[in-house]
Amino acid sequence: MSIDRVNISNQGIDRAQGAQPNELVRNAGKDRQVSTSSDSIALSSKAKDLDRLAKAGTYNVSARDLAQKLIDANKK
């Protein structure tokens, strides 16, 4: 990962160097080389197991049972 520099121009410095501000911005990224390699990731067996278990199904809770547990918990 890289962070590009921000070109903040000062007109006095730009004139002293003989470059126009727009020219600096236009040419800012032309000397960079872009890599053509691709990124990849590999999951551990534990991560694969967790993913499989997460997709295995859902846990259904009765709304009535949930409401009763909340009422019981608030009575204490």
C-alpha cells in the first residue's frame, strides 16, 4: 500500500523553478510504475471451518420464548 504525495504549490516557488502549477499536477504520476502482479489470500483451515459452520444453518428462537425470558429477567 502506498500513499501518494499531495502537490501543494506555491506560485513563487513554481515560478522560480520555471514550472507552471498545472504542469506539476499533470505530470505528478507519470513517472510511477504500476505492478502487474495480482494479490491473493489464503484462509487457514480454522477459518474455513468457521465459514462452513456459519453457513450451515440458522438458529430459530420463538418470539414467545424470547419475550418470556425478557420478562423473567426483569422480575429479578
